[in-house]
Amino acid sequence: MPVSRRNALKTLGAAAAAAPVFRLKAEATSSHKRSGSFRLQAEAVDRTALAAIAEVVLPSEADQKAAVTAFTAWIADYKEGADTDHGYGNTRVRSTGPSPARNYPAQIAALDAAAKAKGAVGFTAATLDQRRAIVEAAITEAKVERLPARPTGAHIAVDLMGHYFNSPAAADLCYRAAIGRDACRGLAGSEKRPAPR
């Protein structure tokens, strides 16, 4: 059966209109799979190991459990390839890189191996002094020289520290006052000093 020019153009037009829809569906599915894999990676991070790391690298007066919870929530919500805000005077918009959580299982396994080499059953079972020495050696080996403002994956212990020490909770603990950095308190009572903590 011969195809008329009119029918051929209608078919091509319909295909062209549908193509973006199929592409968007494929991208959405791909994005969903990626974000799902990050959530699985974050859930795969051993919270017991994180708590053992927090005991070594965070102040003893800090709410370490809350710090670990906030850190794992940040990792779980991380989206690879998301646009970030550009800095002042910079018009280039950058995208987020790979999830830092990709590196954590291997880093925790290395901490476990180092603890076993010292005679402990594993990192979480090692004494506080042993864990401190192991984490210090791991950070030195990773060649991390400063705390990141946000997790980078260089080392899980450094990422946990950077995440905590850049938080409002750390500012409150540092000044021993309920400053509530990043919280909008309004003008009422703003002339008063923050309540002591």
C-alpha cells in the first residue's frame, strides 16, 4: 500500500513529538536508579562503625548519636549530578560529583583490618586508644590536611568531622550558648544574648 506524503509527515511529526517524552522517562528512570543506589550505599554504611568513629573524632560532650544520624541523612539525600549554586562573581553552575558513600565500605573494611592486626576482633571491638591510633593513621594515609565543609569521600572519619564541626550544634557547643545558627528566630528578643547551654 503506497504511503502518501501527508501520512508520512504526520507519522514523522508524531514520532518527533513523542521522542522527548521517551527521553524524559528514560532519564527519570535512570535518575531514580542512581538515587536509589546512593540510598542503598548510605544504608550499607555500618552505623555501629560510624558510632565507634564518632567516639574517637567528635567531642565527648557532643550528641554523637545525633551527629551520626545527621551525617547518614545527608549521605542518604545526596544526589549525584545535581546543579549547585554558583559562587559570588562566578556565573558557572557546577554539578555535584559521585556520592562520597561509594568510598566508605572499603574505608571501614580497612579500619577493621587495622584493628585485627592489633589483635582486636574488629574496629568496633577495639579499645578507644586503639581506635584513635587506627583512625589517625588512616587520615594520615589518606593525606587529608583540612576538614571539608561538606563530605568528599576522602575518608569517612574526616567527612564525619567536617559535617559535624560545620553544623549549628557544633557552634552551640563551642560557645556554650543556644545560638541556633541557620535558624530564623525573628526580631523578638534579638537584643538578648543567647541562652547558655
